[in-house]
Amino acid sequence: MSETSHATLEGEEANVAALRSFAALDPRQVALLFDVDGTLIDIGPAPFDVDVPDTLKRSLDRLFDLTDGAVALVSGRPIGDLDKLFAPLALPAVGGHGAEMRLREGEAAAHVSDLPKALRERLIAAVDPATGVEYEDKGYSVALHYRRAPEHEARLHAHVAESRAAFPGEETEVLPGKMMIEVKRPGIDKGAGIRRLMRHNPFAGRMPVFIGDDVTDEAAFAAMPALGGLSFSVGRSFEGLSGVFSSPSEVRRALSEIVATH
């Protein structure tokens, strides 16, 4: 069976095929790139109401050694927030859907210019903690989360449209996600972030392997063929994948198994 045809399988059969394909990777030759929420960790009821198991941290730390440092988190979260979640690890990272990049611990994260404060404040004005709607102000973007309040989805989409229209001279775009709407600078996505990352050591010259789960990861999936890489997803199929894991727990299992065999 070819790598790509694994993604056409369903359910547990697809998960077993993904585990097998991932286990066959040689850490000495690949760069491992991981989305976080919905991929490495389970989606929580709020952005910081999530669990990052110690076993996952140990697997990532060991993979960092096995790949000579070619392990990176590729997330919509800011890099500073990733460091808090994964402490004491401070892994290479692409944050903010490609707006930030850091190659090594202790290095300042480079990021794009911030959105105007007035626009960010207008977007955040839709948030009412009493309703369960929450926000992240990343500077270069604002994310509105309605995981606790799905009934506010239509209202938030309308508010975002009105807020963007109030700043016609400001170039922005909307990035939808799982129970989330994010307004960000245009031309920023995980695929572009990965392409930048792969130009630098220790990533350069290796085969990138990306695992993601959401529409926000589609740009990363699309970047893999030109980089000679592989893509895996979690819970749903996308075009061109090499495999589909059934859940974040199965991704964590795959990491544990590849660590145990090397």
C-alpha cells in the first residue's frame, strides 16, 4: 500500500496505518513539525484550560535529541504561550499561524507588525466573560473563542465583519478555526512559516513531517509536497495526506513508540 493511500482508509484501520507509517520514520533524517491543539493535546473548553501530559513532554524532549534539534511546534498560539504550556521545554516554534518564528531556546521570537490598537480593542469589545466568549490579543492578530458559548458564533462573525469594515485602510483577513475566529495580517500562514523554518539548521536538508488537525493547518499540508515532506492529520482527512490518526492520544502514542524504538 502506498503512503498516500493510507489516508483513504477509515477509522481504526486508518489509525493503525498512520501509526505504522510514522513508526517507520528515521529521526536522523526528518524534521518533526507538530500543530498543538487538537493534534498533540486535546481541545479544552478554553485556550488555557488544557492538559499537556508529562509523558508528551518527555517524548518531545527525547525526539529533540534524536533529531539533533529538528522538532518544532507549529501553532496558532504565540510562542510565549507555547513555552508556558510545555515548560520546562522551549522548543523551536512557528507561532501565530506563521507570524512568529524561533529557532532555538533563548532566541527572541521574530514576528510581524501588530494590528492597530484601536482595531484590536474594537474586536475585543465583543467579549463578555459572563457569556463564555474569550479572546487572545496576540498583537499581530486577535482571536475570539466561543468554545464555551457556541450560540454566539453568528454574532461574533457579524462583529468581526463590522470591525474590519470600520478600518477599510487596514489589510486584514479572517482565519476560521475550531470554535474560533481570528483576524490577522494577510499573507501569514503555517505553510509560509514552515518554508522559512526549513531554510535554517537543524531543519535544512531534512524531510519535514507535519501533523495537524484543522483548516488552519491546510496551508502546512499544502507546503509539504514541494518540500519533499509528509503530512498526517488527526480526526479528519485532507487531500494529499500520508495518514490519519484517530485522536491526539494516538499521536502521543506514536511519539512514545518511535522514542521507544530508537
